[in-house]
Amino acid sequence: QVQLVESGGGFVQAGGSLRLSCVASTRTFNIYAMGWFRQAPGKERECVAAISRSGGNIYYQDSVKGRFTISRDNAKSTVYLQMNSVKLEDTAIYYCALRLVGIHDGFHYTQEAYGSWGQGTQVTVSS
């Protein structure tokens, strides 16, 4: 099973920026669609952004559109989440997730679509 390791979380002031990274333990990263999810205390886990295997199809949750950018580097088996203009409500544990898609080049934004998850990285936004 592919392992995922997130990094880049931490403390950031409101209005600041943070970049999360997620490295997958596979050399065939380009057959997987990827997603970033987050879970705040007392809330359901939700999809923040998702990206297709090629990077050509991307989904963003409305609350992060224009502030967050998802991208991937298939040569490095890595997916990124650039978080700009962060808000207090962005505080959560952020998880990356992976789904085997083969040649299908679509994105997926439901938890059930993903089979592998990282351990999560905490992002805390302060005022």
C-alpha cells in the first residue's frame, strides 16, 4: 500500500501563508488522483482541494477559492497545497489522500473515493 507523509504544517498568523507537502511512496505517482482534506475540532472532515493525475483538472472548496492552490510534481511523487491569506477558520488538521485512477484524469472530492491517507499535519492560524 502506498504511504503518504505530509509536512509543512505549523503556526501562522491570519493573512499569512503556508505550504503543505505530501510525498507518496510510489514511483508511479501519475496514476493516482490526489486530494487535500481538513478536519477542525468538532467538525466533519472536508475536501479542501483535489487534483487529477495529470494536474489538468482541479477542484476547490468555495471557502478557499482564490486563496489556496493545489499542485503536483509527478517526478517527485509529491502534491502541494499553497495556502495564502489564511483565516482563523482554516485552523485544522490537514490530510492528503490518494486514489488509484489509472488513465482516468478526473478529480474526486469525497472521502469515500480515497483509499490511502496520510497521518495529517496541524495548521493553526492565530489572530
